Amino acid sequence: MRSRLAGTLVPAVGVILVLAMPFMTTDRYLFKVLTFVGLNLIVVAGLALLFGYAGQISLGHAAFFGIGAYTAGYLTGEAAVPWLVATLVAALLAALVGFVLSLPMLRLKGHYLAMATLGFSEIMTVLFIEARGITGGNDGLRGIPYPSLGSFKIDTPSGVYLLVWITAIVVLVLAANLVRTRPGRALRALHGAELGAQACGIDTGRLRVQVFALSAGLAGLAGALYASAVGFISPTTFSLEFSVLLVAMVVLGGTGSVTGPVVACVLLTLLPYVDALVPGLPREVVSFLQDWEADIAGIVMILVLLFAPGGVAGLLRRSPRVGEAE
Amino acid sequence: MKTRRRVVAAALVAMLMVTTVAGCSSKGSSGSATGEGSAEPYRIGAIVSLSGSYAGLGTPEQKAIEMEMKRINDAGGINGRQVEVIFEDDATDPAKAQAAVARLLEQENVIAVIGATGTSQTMALRDDIDRAGVPQVSMAGGSVITAEFDKNVFQTPWPNRIVVPFTLKALKDRGLVNVAVISDTGGYGKDGHDLILKDADTAGVKIVADETFNPGDTDMTAQLTKIKAASPDVVLMWNAGKEAAIVAKNIKQLGMSVPLVGSPGNGRREFIEGAGDAAEGFRFAAGKILVPEAYGEGTPAFEVAQKFIADYSFAYGVAPDIFAGHAFDAFLVVTDALKRVEGEATPASLRDAIEATDGLVGVGGTFAYSPEDHNGLTEEELVFYRVDGATWVLDK
Amino acid sequence: MSSSELLQFLISGLQNGAVYALVGLGFTLVYASTGIINFAQGEFFMLGGMLAVAGVRMGLPLPLSILAAVLLSAGVGVAMERFALRPRRDSGALVLIIITIGASMVLKSLARHIFGPNEMALPAFTPGPPVLLLGAAIDRQVLWIWGLTIVAVVGLTLLYTKTKLGRAMRASSLSHDAARLMGIDTAGVVMISFGLAAALGALGGAAVAPLTQTAFDVGARAGLKGFAAAILGGLGNPIAAVVGGLVLGVLESLSVAFISSTYKDAISLVLLLAVLFLRPQGLLGKSGREKV
């Protein structure tokens, strides 16, 4: 009884709080930082589906994020395409690339699959650097316009924050629900045992392709939003390190869950921005944290997995599931 | 399923509590920060590369600024106020530079931004700088920084726009007319590369090979083998990162006897140490800071450069390189303008004061900005160097 | 293109390829004994070079510095296995992989704090002018790199085929449980694999540092190339990793020769993907030995 009440009340309160933020503070920097959290959430939701339910790991999602960002950036900035159209095209293009890439990848498993996504990501990095006419090369693409719908322009940090978080909430709700639908159960069967799933009449190949394309599309969507939110993009953002960080969020969050990755995503994204959350922090502490950010993140990752192999989700559940990953 | 939902909910709430509390309290603090009146120090942001490919450039830059900040504050500050420089590391990453400037502008409320170390990183700040109307003084040498004019952006190094023609002319004067170009794909390398190709005809030299490498590459023998096949008189390298030493070594490794000429970005001690023997005879154009006697002993520029070299060597135990000099100049440009601002210094009034800089003697040259020229240096400031006995000497 | 130029491109490719092979061997060793990819492998490459430079700067003779660097790196590898991975060895491979990613972040960042951000140079093992071969030049250091790679491969092969330890390693790579039942100390085997992998990476890092210099951040790239070498050859087989590394190096060098230096990484990766898609088990891998 209590849990059902909490189950409906708490997310509702959460959503209200997210939406109410702009009325509670005017701190522009805080909104920028929270926007990054929302963007990462969108990608992580897709990766969590891919990994947690289809058992696939991708080291290339930063590239899909980049495809979305450059497509939207180029279309809105250079080609003056309306923002909404550009954003949708960007997400669809990323999904399409994901779809095409996943076809030959059906033959691959485990580390070979990871290598294929990694290789794809590195190839895209070279293209981002070399396709100067579209991407601006190493110098990046500047002056990408803010999101706008007709004459209504979203040009404040709080407006962009709301746009990104509303998108993120919609994506998360859909992802959480997909888990409960028939395709979702089929996906989990896929993770559990591919042969078994096939025996039950599930077209595992098609499902794998679909979920890969979906997660690529979500990464593309987040990338498109990132481009218009930040106004500047350059190849280094879409690097292997970012892909790895995204995967780390999912694994740290715990497999077979959307919640855990969400929490891990929020924590890992906020780590370098502690000063935005804890105002009045002495300068020395802030610079110490910035200087040691990578060490802290690495140690936290190791410790969480050492003491809670089920990740954040396992911690929250308090009873680590057996047979993670594999 | 129930547990899962409860967990989702709990997580969302926890997350929101954190952000809300933080949001509310940070609002409170920003109010108090501005309330203390004129005793507040001048806050200047500095974006330098302390890691990544340009770590070796950003580190001396930070040292030079810290040294000068301490000197000014010990002497009572500017207009009776202390100067506080807030450093951010961009990790040689344009995206990180952009995130850093957002933080400096919106979290730290700086009145000026010094930086960035690199050309790409400098350009990445532009949208935010324009929106905030805060003056920016870059320490990077890409021409694009001031050629793509922006009223808020100034530059202290000698831009490729003047260095490339000077270098090509020096090659021609030495009879090195068949030039093989090797450059990196970073902002500075590409900027220089494009200018070399554009200016070659005017300078009367011929480009016989054109190869590139990526920042982070560790072996260029393949590119140099191609260059070797083109039998050039000289290899002209344009980059500022640590890969320069590898190019020098690879040339030696391939048994090539062709001379190597570089850019001001190679005026670093790490290049000489890294390339070892292969650095001997390496030539490049840069300002006079490496051998201040080039200014002429007793001139104001000589005195400024001598004092800077002495102070820096005393503080850090090594002589400054050209990048420490660019940072010294950038900090000088800002602090000199702060002294001249009438009334309360705002980003806008400071910008106007910087633009009014005229005849300011720095270590990299004498700066004279105008509403059309935000670099303010000419070919006059450049000399040609040669590495000889693991140090720099003038190459006449 | 003259034949001496072509030879020069081949030499350049084999020089890089041998380094990729040394790093790739580390991936393969760890994979064979644990079924995981050690993302910190590239950091041992970095440690090897940096520690050797540190040793020389402290006044140690070069050979001693290199030996110390290799042994210290192996120690770090063993410690990482013992304290960060073994407690979780029954978790899934991905948990372990993410732990290695965490470890690589810590190692890289600590190296920056300890050694500083600048690139550092290591003296050549045997200084002197390059050796000429049919019009192509080979740096003496390159001969060292090749020599060390050969020693590593021969050593590993002997270890695998002639020693009890090697047989234990092979047995536990086939099946941990079966090996344990046969009385093999699988935990020890895993620890030794990590130590050996770290030592090989460090050796590669120290051997190449006189040519390329080294810095705190060289690990990621080396790791990427080594991983690609191991995958290209076929995971789990030392000879395959070496072949993979050499093929990758030569491909890159030939891309510069015949296509474009800008696209050399992309071209080699496209070919790598093509190989993967057509032959998922790698060039020399046997199919049907999937671990994950």
C-alpha cells in the first residue's frame, strides 16, 4: 500500500520540482549545469535499454551524439532550417546511421561488438575533424542558434533547461514503460539467453537492430539539443572518453534498470560542477576538486562496483541481483 | 515492478532535493557576493591548457600570470583594490574551454577573460564573450582570432598573419625556395597552413609537398617519407604542440639532411629537450623575448623583457619561454587598462580602455590597439632564431 | 614510388605495428585468463615510459631505469588485480571492465599529479646514426623495439608451451572451474597475467619513448591501438595479437603513402571494421570460442 502510494506520488512530486525550478532560482550557471545532466539522461536512457535489456554495450554513442549535434548545428546555423525540423532530422539521421551500422554488427558479440562501435566512433571523429565544410574541423562550429518554435525563441538558460528536462522526462517515462511492454519483455529475454528467446519465437536480430537504432536516435536527439543549448560544438566533445563515461553511468547504475543509471548519470555529470550546487565553497576546495576530478571519479567508480556490484540500482534494492551482465 | 517504480521515484526525489536546495542557496550567495562594495578585488578569469596537447604551453602561462598577480597585489593592487585571477583548465579542448567561460562569466562574475592558450579554444569562447560583453585577451597566435574581428576580443601573440609572410621571406632570403609543408590539423596549425599556401606565390617560394598530422600522433615517418621523395630545400612545420619534437627526430631518423623550420609555437624548452640532437639547427621566427638583446640594449622593451626574465627565473628556476611572455603581456594589457578606467570598472568600460591601449611596452612587443586592429603588433617585432647548443640564438 | 620508399613505409609501419603488438599482447593475456578487456592496459604503456624517464632523472643508469619501470608497472598491474578486480571476480565481465576504466582514469590523473603535464624525453638505448638498408633508414631504437617484440613473443610462446605455469594459464583460459578442479591456482594465474600484461605494456612504452617522447596522457591512444591490434588478430592468442599489430601499423603507413595522411586512422579503422564484419573472430581467431 505504502509503496504504491510512493510509486505514484514521488515521481509526480519529482516532475513538479523539475518544472518548478525556474521559479525557485535564477542562477544561470546552475541551469546550464542541470541542462548537461538532462542531456546525458536522454542518452543514458537509450544506452540503459540497449545494455540492460538487450545486453549490448556500445562504445560509440558519443559519435551518435555528435551526428545529432553537427546535423542540427549545420541545419539551423548554416542552412537556416527551422529548429524543430532540424532537431527531428538530426535524431532520425542518428537513428538511421545506428540502424545501418547495427545490421553487420548482428554477427558480432561481446568484445567484438564493443570494438566495432569503438571503431565506428573513431571513424566519425576523423570525419568530424575533416568534413570542414560542415563541421568546421577542429575549430568547431560556432554561432548555432538557440531553440525556437516559429517566432518563440528559447534563449534563456532556464528556458533551455526546461526544454531539455521535459524531453528527458518524456524519454525516461517511455523507456520505463517500454520495459513493461511485450517488446520490453522480449528484450530482456534477449539479454538473458538469446537462444531461449529465439525458441520462444522472438525475432532477436530484428529486436537488436531496433533497440540499437532507438538508442542511437536518442543520442542524436540529445546531441541536437546540446548543439542549440550550447551554441558551439567541436570534435573533442564526441570522443571515446564521453562514450566510456556514458557506459560507465549505465554500469554504475546497475543493469536491468533505468533508475540506477539515472542516479549514476546525475551524480557523475554533477561531479565536476560541485561549485554550482554548493555555493560559497572556498576557491581552494573548488580548484582542488577540479584538479582531482578524474581521480575522484575513477575511485568512486571502483569503490561503488567493489562494494555494490549491482551498482546504484542494487544499492537501492538492497539485495544485489545475481548474474549481472554476462 | 513495484520496487522498481519506488526506486525510480526515490531517485528522482533525491535528485531534485539536491538540485533545489542547491539552487535556492546559490541564489542567496550570489546576492551577498556583490554586496561588499569597493573593497572587492577585481576578478579576472584565465582559461589555460594545463593538460592535453598544449599542457606545456598553458603551464608557463599560468605561472607568469600568478607571478605578476602576486607582484601587483604585494604592491597594493590596482586603484587600491587587489586583483584576483581565477584559473580554469580547458584540457586543450574547445568544448571544455566553452564550459569554463560559462562558469567564469556566470558563476564568478569576472570583468575580463584572459585566454585561451590555443586558437580553437579561443574561438570557442566567442559566443559567450559576445553575449556577456566581457573583454577577452587571447594568448593564441591564430590569425583568425583578430582577423574575424570581434570588438571584445584582443590578442597578444604575433599572429600567423604576420609570422607566415615573415617566415616565408626568411626562407627565400636563405635560398630555400622548394618548401615542404607539414602541419597539424589543430586550429593553429591549420591557420598557419592555409596562410602558407596563400602567401607562397607572393613570397616567391614553391610548395612541393603538403602533409598533415593529428594532435596526439606519435610517428610522422610515413608523412616525412613522402616529403623526402619530393626533395624539398626545407621542411616547414606549423604547429604548437608536443608533436614538433617527434617531427624533428623523425627527420633525423630517416637520414634526411634537409633543414627544418618551424613556427613561434616551437619556442619551448621542451621542444629542445624532446628533440635532443635533432633540434640543433632548427629555425623559427618569433618575437624578441627569447633573446632580448634583439630589442637593442637600453630600449624600454629590452628593460621590460630583462626584468620579466629575471623575475620569472628567480621565481621558478627556469627562464620563461614565449608562452609565459604571451601571458605576461595579456595580464599587462588587462591591468594597464584597469588603471586607466575612469570611475567604476565594468566589462564595457574595461573593454574601451583596452582598445585605447597605445604604446604599451610588453615583452612580446609594443602594443597599440585600435577599433580596427586588436592585435597591434607588426613584423617589426619578429626575429629569426636558430637552436644552437640547446639554446636559442639569433639567425642573421 | 621507388622501392626504397616503399621499404621505408613498410619499416615505418612495422615500427608502429610492433608497439601496437606489445600493447595488444597485454590485452590478449588478460583476456585469455579472465575474459575481460583491461581498459587500463594503455596506462601501463604510459607508466613504462614515464617511470623510465623518472628513473633517468633520478640518476639511475638507463637499463636499470627501464627494468625498474617495467617491474614497478607490473607491480601496479598485480595490485590492481588483487585489490580492485579479484574481490569482484565473480561479477559479470562488464563490472570488471568498468573497474578497469576507473583504474585507468586514476592512473592517468595520478601520473599528471606526480610527473606534471609536460612531455618528457628518454635517451635512446643505443645512440647513433640510423642503419641503412637498401636505401631506407632504420633508427637504432626501432631495432630495439623489434628485438624486444620478438623476445616477448618467443618468451610467451615458451612460457605457454614449455612451463607448468604456462599450461596452467592455458588451462584456466579454457575453463576456470575445470582448472580449479584440477588443482590449478587460478587466482594466481590471473594475477600473473595482469603482471605480465602490465610489464609488456610498460616495456613498449619505455622502448618507444626515445622516439616519440612520453607524457601522462599517451595511454589512451596506445590502448586504443593495442586493443584494435588484439581484436584484429583475434583475441586470446598471442601470435594473433602480434600479427594484428603489425598489419594495423603497415595499413596506416600505406594509407599515408597511397591515400592521405589525414585519413590514415580512418582508413585503418574502416579496414578493421570490414575484417570484423567478415571475420568476427579476427584474422587468426578460431570461431566458437566466445567468452561473453
